[in-house]
Amino acid sequence: MPWYHARTVTSEFWFGPADTRDEAIAKGKLRHGSRFAIAEGKPFDNDLDVFEPNIAPVFDRFDSLNDQNFGENGEGGPLHWNDEACADLSRRLNCVFAEWAKEHGYERGYQLDLTDGEEIRPILTLAEVIR
């Protein structure tokens, strides 16, 4: 997992990513000074299964756009949408949507799934404490 740095362990905003812990520490020192936090993390993946098996909005829209083609009593068109066909359409739409989301950068969220943060601070020597 990549590494991130922030002002404190409880910060809402983390900066990164860095490939290694040492790289995160170096970047943290440049941005925050001698005292800051680091943590390993990864962006949350967004749920891309947005088309549920009950795809009523899709077939409601289809029916409303095409009701004139079904005849006066609906005898010329589908009288119902069966569960198997709806599940298949849902699966296919989710696949296409996931591919589109990855191409356009929507597969990841902006929040991070962080492991335990670690505070980085200067190590004081006895000579510095006595001063």
C-alpha cells in the first residue's frame, strides 16, 4: 500500500501517495516541518454496481418512450419484464458502467482507508533537553 503524510494522526486531509515509508517521511518534513504523521493507506474503491437487479427506472422509461408501439391494449409489446431478463440487463449495465468509470477516474473515492498512523517528531538528545 502507498504511504501518506498529514499534519497530525487525526487530520482529515492526507497528502501523497508515496511509494515507501521513507519517501512519505521526506515529503512530510518538506510540507509540515519536523512534527507530523504518516500512515499506509489506499483510496476506497467506489461501488460501481449502480444498476440493481430491480431496474424499474430503465424499463419504465423504455415503456413510456415506446408505448405507442405496443398497440392500444399493449398487445404488441412486452407485457412484463421477467426477473431473469432484468438481472441480465442489470449485470450488463454494471459491466459497461464500471468500464466507463475506470476510463474516466470514477472507480476510486477521495477518502483513504488508512492503517494506524504514526507520529514523526524530532528525537531530543540529553544535551538539547538540558539547554
